[in-house]
Amino acid sequence: MIIKKIENLELIKQAAAAAGSLLSISDQQINEILNDTADALLQATETVLEANRADLKRMEETNPKYDRLKLTPKRLEDIAADMKQVASLPSPLGRILYEAVRPNGMTIRKVSVPFGVIGIIYEARPNVTFDVFSLCLKSGNVCLLKGGSDAIDSNRALVAIIHGVLKKHGINPSVCTLLPAGHEATTALLQAVGLVDMVIPRGSCTLIDFVRENARIPVIETGAGICHTYFDKAGDREKGRQIIHNAKTRRVSVCNALDCLVIHRDRLGDLPYLCGKLSENQVLIYADAPSLAMLSGHYPADLLKPATSESYGTEFLDYIMSIKTVDSLEEALKHIALHSSMHSECIVSESEEAMRTFLQRVDAACVYANVSTAFTDGAQFGFGAEIGISTQKMHARGPMALPELTTYKYLITGDGQVRG
């Protein structure tokens, strides 16, 4: 235990020591590294998939994490494309956020700079490895990767590709450090005061709660998504049918997937149509009494169950959804406020007033009107890859891309001014 603790701390120290070297790398060189890494990933497709298969063998296919863990040639192509998109974006560094000349001639500039060292704790999501590396390198940050044991072989294969490209470009490979999968490494990272500038957990509520409660360094919370779609009295049922199906079934294991359909009582008659496509994906529905009565005989009986209090406020990460019937927009807003994780919420309505009220009053990182919550994603927002979806309000909120991985400092220049 003591030996592991020392080894973990040494890896963190090496990563922290490498942070200064990134400040002298040009944006052009960073872009070359990212493009080369994307190409190297595609060339090593079979090697990565073989490592991923080793991870998949240790997990049951029924596990909700299985889909997140699984890599395919198409997913690797998408990861590489995201990395190339990040390379094509403007550098977030050196932006002048504020500039003023004081009456005494002193010039003040507020300029964007890297945080320095960013730690990421994530579960069975090997794609996060490349997303984090590309965003951190582009924003001048060192990344400390703490993946879970579920994806250890995949992560090792991916980081080996990154290190090969970094060495080819003469860059210290410690700027992308993969920590061991054990709990000792997590503890070392969370207690790395003075070495790590912030840590970002990506995963379940349990993981996020653990990091928040045990970290001695700053934390940005991302990941947990309890997402609702409210079908309003003035909702268009064709739009609602497509949005509900897409938000629920596109990828059930991601944080922007639909968990609860909230429906206005006056539109219960449309519920069988709104939920019609869900049965194709074997979606299990926990319905309250009014919606259960309306769906009975119109939805497969083995996929329909009465809702309980536990059916609401739950991130299912599976082909499961709950339904709540409300008498008004106001009641819908109260239900969402009570159970939301402040991630992504949607209204389906043709009423401008209802949409305006919903967009204004719902407290979440991303609030939609007539758009599937599946779009809560850095790439879909045009940001390239993302490091996570922040559900808090300090520093960053929503998809965290390049600008959110910078802080700032004030640069003050003058000509001998002194304060009286």
C-alpha cells in the first residue's frame, strides 16, 4: 500500500513538473500533434479493438456501462474526427478578455491562460481518454487520467498511441499521464494539493459524490443527467413522438438520455402515439395512474409497470423511462425542479408563451424547446470534443470545451508608476 502510494505520488509529481514545458509549444505544433495522434489511432484500430475486447470480456453485456465501454471502428473514426476538429479550432489561450488604460497611464489586460494540471476521474469510457488529451493539450494543460479498472486495457492502448506521437515530436509524455486503476491512485489524485489545479469526475452520481466529499483540490462536477421532456398542452404530437424516441433510445447509456416524460393531462389521449416507437426498442415504462390507464392495451403489457416514488429523480442509463402526468405548465416546472440534476431539460410546445416561460424558469445547464436533449454534446454545439457536461454554476456550465479549460490572469504594464 505504501509503495503504491509513493508510485502514484511520483507520477503526479512528474506530470506537474511537465506543465511548464507546454507553455513554450506553439499552437501550430499542438495542432500537428493532435492530427498525427488522430491518424495514429486509425492506423492502430485493430490493436485498440483487441484491447477493448479484453475489457468487454470482463463485463456482462446487460451492464448499462457495456455500451459506453465498447469501441467500434466507427466510434474510433468519430474520436479521430473530433480530435482533428479540436486541432482546427482557434487557440483558447492568450485571448484578451478585458483591456483598459487607467488615468495614470497604467495598462491592464485580462488574458486567458491554462489551469496547469487537470485530473479526470472516469469510469468505463475509453473515448474520454482521447477527448481529454486533445482538449487539454490544445488549452495548454497537462492531463492526469484516472480511468476505471473496467477500461484499463483500452486506456493503456490509447495512451500508448498518444505517448508515441508525443515522443516523436519531442514532448514530455508526462503531459498525458495515465494513473493506475486502483483506489490508491484516486486517493492520491484527490489529495494532490499544490500539484493538481482541479479534478473533474465523469460518471455516476456515486462517483461524483465520492469525489466531491473526499477531494482536497477544486472539483468541477459533470456527468449525472436526470433529463425530462415536457409535452405541453400545445405540443405537436409528431415532433413529440420523434423527440421522445430519439432522446430515450439514441444511446441510453449517456447522460443526456431521457429519463422522464412529463405530459399535460389534456394530451393523455396522444400518449399511445407519443410512446409508440419506444416499444420497438423494448423500453420499459414506469407510468403514473393516468398514463398507465391510457397506455394499457396500447403498449406491450410486459413493458408497462406502475410508477413509484423511486421512478422519478432516477438516471436510468438503460431502456427505461418514467411518465408523470401534470395539470399545468406550472406543475411541470415544479416536478422538474424537484427531480432535475440541472443537466438537460426539454419542452415540446407550439405556444410561444409556454416555451418562453420554460426556457426562462428551468434551472439547468441546457434547456431545449422542440429539440431532443441528445444534442447536449460539445461536438454537436460546434465545440469539438468535450471534457464533460458541467451541472454546476461556478466557472463552467454545460459542455466544457476549450474556453472552459482556461482561467485568466491580469497583465499590468506601465512606465514607472507608483501608488501614492
